[in-house]
Amino acid sequence: MNLVRRFVRRPGRLAAEAAALLTAAVVAFPLYWMVLSAFKPAGEIESSEPRPWTPAPTLDSFRRVFGQQEFGRYFLNSVVVAVAVVIASALIAFLAATAVTRFRFRMRTTLLIMFLVAQMVPVEALTIPLFFMMRDFGQLNTLWSLILPHIAFSLPFAIWMLRGFVKAVPEALEEAAYIDGASRARFLWQILFPLVLPGLVATSVFSFISTWNDFLFAKSFIISDISQSTLPMALLVFYKPDEPDWGGVMAASTVMTIPVLVFFVLVQRRLVSGLGGAVKD
């Protein structure tokens, strides 16, 4: 009886929970189908009557993925590019957000507006100009041709997000640090940096995901040297127009998803506080 009364008294909460569960199911279903297809035999994947389960799971698709000669190299390249972009963009964004928040200089507002405008430009519209730029710099077929553009595209969002975190830190805290004899560099790295770390983690997650899943730049800038390719390019090995290996594609996609999940697990606490804008005085 008490349980029935509780349900009657909280219809709004029940509706919200049901909507949340439905949304989670819709979001998780493609991931479930990807993993399921990776374990299905080839005959089941190509069947005209797909089933949401498999009576005979197999690891053949994963064996084909890990049997590719360059797969390990692709994985290592993706890790190098993603880690470099995350670290570089986080440090640059932190310094830039501090500068535009704590210092007064000419055209500061114009600079902030330019950050927003840069974020509004589609990546596809800049791919060809970036290609010619990397060609002129002699960086085609190198990992730098992937690292530098992703840093540039990650910075506008990161700077705007970190600007709110830096602004939330009281200026009285900075003045107290200077009175106690702390230098500007010491305040920056030992006091301000830990306070805005949740924001840095939140921006790093977005930088990591966009870099890790990038296919456009990897396909455009890595032309002939396949040893410099990243993990998304491994999907092309299994996708052939006349006879695509969908099991291999799904298995490779599953392997690509694992590092993202691990990264989320490692930073989930700081990510939640970062998205909530939690900065303690």
C-alpha cells in the first residue's frame, strides 16, 4: 500500500525516470548492436532476418582485426595524437582563459567573439585550406598534420568553457596569495590550476573524443604513408564496396570504443563537477 501511495504522489518523478530510461535505451542500443554484430558469425550478420541475440557467438571478427599487420600501429598513432591534443589544448586553453579573464587589454571582446566565430565554421569547409597549409609546411603524411588542426579546433570551445571557471575564482584569493609572497606563476599553477581542473577535464573529454574518432583529417592529410594512419582508417581495411566485412568493421569499432570508455571511467568524477561548473571558493 505504501509503495502504491508513493507512486501516486510522485507521478512527475516517475515520468522523468521513465523518460531517462527510454533515452538511455535509445542511446545504448546502437552500441549494443555494434558489440553484438562483432560477435556474430558472418552468416548471421548478412541474414535478412536479424535477431537481437546470437546463439553461436564467435571471436573470428576480432581475430581478423588483430591479425591485421598495421592495426597495432594505427592504435599507437591514435593514442599519440589524442594524448598530444588533449595535453596541448588543455594547457593553451588554460593560459588563454586566464589571460582573457584576469587581464584588461585592447580588443579583448573582439578576441572572444572571434573564438565563437571560429567554432561556428564547419570543419569540412576548412579541410581543403588546411590541406594546402600542411602541404606548404611539409607536414602531410605526418602525425603533426593531425595534431595541429585538432588543437586549433579544440581551443575555442575550451577557452570559452574555462573562462567561466577562471572567472568564478575570487580575485580576493589571488590578492591574498600575492600578499603571502606567491609569485604570479606560483598562483597560476599551484592555486588557480587545481581549482579549474574540473573544467579542464570536461574540455579534455570533448577534445579526446573528437580527435580519437576523427576520420576526415586522417583521410585527407595521410595520403601515401599508411604507417602514419590512425585507428579510424583501419575500418577501411574491412570495408570493400563489392564485399564489405561487416563483422570486421563492427569488431574494429568495438575496439575503438574501449579506450573512450576507459577514459570516461578515469575522469567521470571530475567530468560531472566540471560540467556542473563546480568551483569551490
